[in-house]
Amino acid sequence: MALNKRIIAIASGGIMAIACLFYIISNALPSWSIKEYNLADIALSNNGVESKLVESTIGLWRLCTTAFGPRKCEDQISSCSLFEGEVASACHKMLAARVFITLACIFSAISAICLVACAIEAINKNPMIVMVVKILPIICFVMGIIGLALGISYTTFTGSISMKVSLGAGAILVIIAVIINLIGAILALVIR
């Protein structure tokens, strides 16, 4: 029985380590969504504006645009004080998504370490420690779900501009991370 407990704890810890890796990569990627639009469609007047297809990839921390020549990337803003209305709402979603995805990164790493440490016989005899080991992956899962929802909502926001929007690699990786995190949380709950 103790061997099964150790195997489950190590398996859950390994799964949470993989989830941590996916959370970290998705947090860093500047491609949660890909937006394509025609420059002439968003110009106030079409006088002298040529029809040029622009592609933007938007992440939680960086924005990259390809329009006239090479791809240019820049850091996203870190304050929403200058915005109003829908744009301010989208900006606040970005900041909240950053917080929740970063917390998911931290909690998944702590969960992985605690689950592997739980495989050590002397540690897992304390019921309080076993309870914490079971709760950490669930907290991480909740953080990941909230960050996922806010991040996708922010990065796919287009306002009144008509454009083609699709999910990028960062959003897909965080979806995978949340699914892996769910599996790790279920395994952690099975530990007795």
C-alpha cells in the first residue's frame, strides 16, 4: 500500500512538473492569439492608404506585428491608467491574466516539489502535510483556469475593428497545461 502511495505521489509530481513547464512556456510566448486585418479597413479615410495585410501576434507580455517589412515586437504596457471603456477592461484582463498564469506557474512548481517530497515516508505521515499536498494542485488548477479564460478573452479582443482572430501557440499550450494540471490534481486527491 505504501508503495502505491509513493508511485501515485511521484506520478502526480511528475505530471505537475510537466504542467509547470507548459504554464511557463505559454506565459512567455508572444502568441496567445493571431490577428489578421487589412490596413485600409482600419484607416479613418482610405486616402492614400494602400490595402496591406497586417498580422499581429499577441501574448500576455509582448505584442508582435508584421506589416511593412520585418516583424517588430514590443513589450505590452504595465499600467491601464490611460485607458477608458472597453479598452480599459481588456487591459485589466491582461494584467489579471498575467497574475493568474504566473501564480499557476509558481503553484505548479511548488505542487510538484511537495508531491515528490510526499513520497518520502517520514513526511507523508503527517496528515496536515498530506492535506496541503492534495490542495496545492487544485489551487494551481483554479489559477490556471482563471488565467486561461482572462488571457484568451484579452488576446482575442478586437473592439470595433473587423479582423480574423485565431488562437496561437501560447493559448493552446495553456489549455494543455490546464488539462495536465487537472490530471495531476486528480492523482493527488487519490493519495491516502
